[in-house]
Amino acid sequence: MVTTPATSGLSLGLSAIRHGYTLGRDFTAVIGGVTLNIAAGEFVALLGPSGCGKSTLLRLIAGLEAPHEGEILADGLPVAGPHPDRILMFQDPTLYPWRTVRQNVSLSQDISGKKDAAAVDDIISLVGLSGFERAWPHQLSGGMAQRAALARALINHPKLLLLDEPLGKLDALTRLTMQTELHRLWKERGFTAVMVTHDVEEALFLATRIVTLSARPARIVSDIQVDLPFHRHRDDPQVLQLRRDILTRLGHRDDW
């Protein structure tokens, strides 16, 4: 049985969420009624077709938008807007090019005026960027830039980390390394994680649960408990069987 780490994360409750956008004169439904409960400390991966509403769901949870219908609760309290307990990390690192690694990581401290140089040093070390504190974003590899973005996201100990395909643009080997690092940080920090990915193997390597969504407007197709111990091996027969099952649920035949 999978056990989650000692948690400092928050719980999430999504109840009958519906959402969409008006494009010109037409309304496009994006979320078609999603109800989902996530326990504190879980790592949940969201899989589904491109454009089905996965990223929109993360924005709603982050409080960047309000759903047209339904309610989102974080630790039992309504999500009414953005909050430092809930941090959204995008596919692109979005580092400020005029700030060094250290300055990017300490951005929230600069805004709040609550300086903690030791905390900045600790998180830079934790993501493996010691020695690159004074580097500019253009001097970093893709993987290093994502490490800096991850450090910036974790500097204030968020209870929920929302991940919108944060490893999607990395090369294959760097992506594998970052998956291992992300898993290590989740175990050490105990935050709740909700990650959008198109990579079934990535979901199986990281997640305690995998939720598959239908084409737009998104509805939950399946909610799979990944009841395999960490660390997981990608060639494990149980992992391969789960991969086949998930691809089938997503409408893909896996013949190999």
C-alpha cells in the first residue's frame, strides 16, 4: 500500500464544478461537472486529451478564476482568490531575465519585505543550484531554470503545489532527473500536489492517484489509486499493466 509522507499539505474538495468561456458570441463549456476530493499530502496526476480543461481546473483551484458553478474548498474553506498556500507552477519557468537565480527565488520575500537569507540559501541548495545563485536565467539550462522556478514556488512552504506540465519542455534525460527531484521534494516537504501531464509514465512514477478526464467539457472518466510502493520501476509489470489500462481509458490502444 502507498503511504503519503508526513504532511504539511492541505485537503481539497471540488463539488460539481462547471466552467467555460465566451468566445465572441459563443459560449464554450470547458469543465462539465467535476467532483473530486483530495486528501492532504496526496500527489494527484490529471490526464486527459489536449484542450479538455485540465489547466483551467488548476487555475480554478489556484483561485485565479472563479467557477461558474460549484464550490472549491481548501482545508474546508472556500477558495475565493489566490493565496500563498496554493502555488501554481507553469510549463515555462517564467523567470525574470533581469534577476539572478537568487533574486528570482527571493521575489516573494522582496515583495513582502520579510527577508530570510538562510531560507533562500536552503531552498537553492535543496533543488541542487548551489553555486549558481548569481547566474542569470539566460545562463541556465532548461532543467536548471525549472529548478529555479521550483525553488521560487517552494520558498514560502506552500501547502498545495499545482503543476501545469512543468517538465513538458525538457529533454528526455533531464525530465527523468527532474521527476526524481520532484518526488524527493514532495516526500521531504509533505505538500499536496496536483499535476497536469500528458505523460502516462510520468504520472505512474510520481502520483498516488491518477484521475483521467474526458474531452471538453471535462468530466472524470476514472480515478485510479496507484497502489504501488515508491521507488517505482518503469519496467515493473504492474506499472506496465496500469499504463495499458490508463491508455485504454484515454481511448488509445497499446499493442506493445
